Amino acid sequence: MKKILFVCLGNICRSPTAEGVMNKLLEEKKLSHKIECDSAGTSSVHTGELPDSRSIKHALKRGVSMNSRSRPFDKSIDFDNFDLILVMDKNNLRSIRNQDLNNLYSDKIRLMTDFCSSIMADEVPDPYFTGEDGFETVLDILEDATEGLLKYLLNEGKVV
């Protein structure tokens, strides 16, 4: 089984949304038994909290459920436990790379938007301080990126 970790700052908006969108796609493609998803934050400020209610509301409109609890990224276990660590923006990319002191895991740390195919985005923007449109934009980007991610995993033979 392949394991993917989605990472943002607080683990209440973008990364749990990515986890939910990917899990929905995996269920639709009958691949849930081959890929496991989780999410984490580079900050521990929201530890134990459910995803932001606005993220949940907008995700549910698209049939995406989100029920994970926020947790901080734990370099002592997450680097080894996950095959891919996908971050939502360049600040979080820097944060995760800085925790990889000996550069042992650089091949598994990527930006989520690296997998976008139809939406041109450098990052998944943080919707926390934006209006409703920000949460829809996040979902648009993540739906595109998760499709691209699944194609990558299937084409690279990372999922049999």
C-alpha cells in the first residue's frame, strides 16, 4: 500500500481538503485499498481540531467528506511512514525540507500543484482569511491536482 501525506500550515483547510478529495477519487476508482491518505500541519496550533467549517461546507457540496483531526507533522515518523509528502505552498515546502536535516527524503517531498494538469497554479492558496470563493478555488485546484497525482502514481507503476 502506498501512503500519501498532505501538508499545509494548520491542517484545518487545505491539507484535510486534499485528503478528502483524494479519498473520494480513490473510492470512485476502487483504489482505496491501494493508497492510504493522511494530512498534517507544519504548525501545531490547531492540534486535535476538526477541519475548518467553511472547508467542510464547500467540500460537502462536491460530495467530499472530511473528518480527520488536525495534527502536526512529525519528522520522527512521517518521513519514514509516507511514500509522498505533498505540501500546499512554498512556505510549507521550505518548512518540511528544513526538517529533513540530512536531505534523505527530498525525493518524496513535492508541491501539490506539481500534479495540476489543467489549472495553472504555483501553490494552493490558504483560504483561511478569504471569502467563500477562496474555498472553492482550493477545491478546484485540489480536484485537478489529485487527478494528476493519481495518473502519476498509475503511470509510474507506483500503484499496481
